[in-house]
Amino acid sequence: MGIGNDMRVFAARWLRVLLLAASVAALAAELVVITDVQIGKLAQQFGPVAKNRLTGWRDILVNPKYKKMSEREKLERVNDFMNQTPFIDDLAHWGKEDYWATPVEFLSTHGGDCEDFSIAKYFTLRALGVPDDKLRITYVKELVIYNQAHMVLAYFPSPDAEPLILDNINKTIQPASARTDLLPVYSFNGSNLWLAKEQTGRAQSVGGSDRIGHWRDLQARLRAAG
């Protein structure tokens, strides 16, 4: 399949997802810290790895030293922590073709796909005080290793700056211009949805991210867990 046709199929797939999502800005600010009782129940279900991972995540959320870090230090800490989780595709892990896990589901089951890595990083960085307008969950096409749809988290130090890319394939945080293996398609955060126009730019806003179905499901599960 040619790159033009391939990208049209790819874009159509993700546009169906993106046009169905609900805003998550408020939810990220409301992220409830997991309790010892909840960790204990999940450890009984999923084993000691769940306890270790959830306890480590809670420490990042509540330990004052992490909130005092610079934003770049927060990016490094959260990216490194989440990337310790093994990659498992949705069909093998959840028995579904496409499932967006909450951070607790991702960490307690010790596995997830690219969406789960990006979502967990997004929510954790928001909880650490990184503003929503600096973060974009970004759909890309990975061109070199897998040649397929992929998701990363982009961080914009300032409105017109080149973003930094947090990824679970290439685990080193790099500027977008260095990631020639990624072709951006769409990006969104808790407020807006953008159509990518170039590798490093802010792209074109195409409306609010207030109609995304997978996010609606994710919100419901996060609030039920809280």
C-alpha cells in the first residue's frame, strides 16, 4: 500500500477515535492518589509486581521532592518510571482490539500498549503540576521499526517551541526534529484537538477534544475507582 493510501486509512482510523472523545483536563486535576487498601487488593489480584509499581507511582504523586523538580526533571522521572512497564498489545492483554487503560490498570497489570504509556505519563505529569497546554497526546505513524500507528506524549516548553517526545519505543526524550521515524497525524489534550501540519510545529486546531469516546470510558473508570 502506498504512503498516501496508508496514511488515509491510518487517519480515518484515528479520526473515528478522536471525534468521539470527552475532555480530560478536569479529570487530570482530580486524579485521586491510590490508598494502601486499594494497593493491597490489587496486589492480591495481580501479585507483588502490582504492589511495587503502584507504591512507586504513589510516591511520585505525593512526595514533595517530585513537585519541586523542574519540568524537564519531571519529564525524565515519569518517562523512565512508566517505560519500565512491558509492552503488551490490547488483544493479548485485554482481549479487545483497542482498550485505553487507566494508569492504575496499566501499572497493576504490569503491561500495556503505546496508548497506555502515553495516558499514564500525561495524567502523572498533570498531577505533578505540568500545565495541560504544554502536553499533547499525539498519534503518529512509526515509519522505521513497525510501520504502523503509534502514540507518544509531546511536551511543549513554550507555545512556539519545538516539542520534546516521550515514547516507549525510543525511551530517550528527544526533540521532535530528531524523531524522523515518526510522522505526526493528530494530537490532543484535555482542551483541544489538532491536525498535524509539520514535524515540529503546533499544528492546526480543529476544535475541542470534548467528544472522544475512549476518554469518556476512561473517565468513567477513573471516577468509579476513586
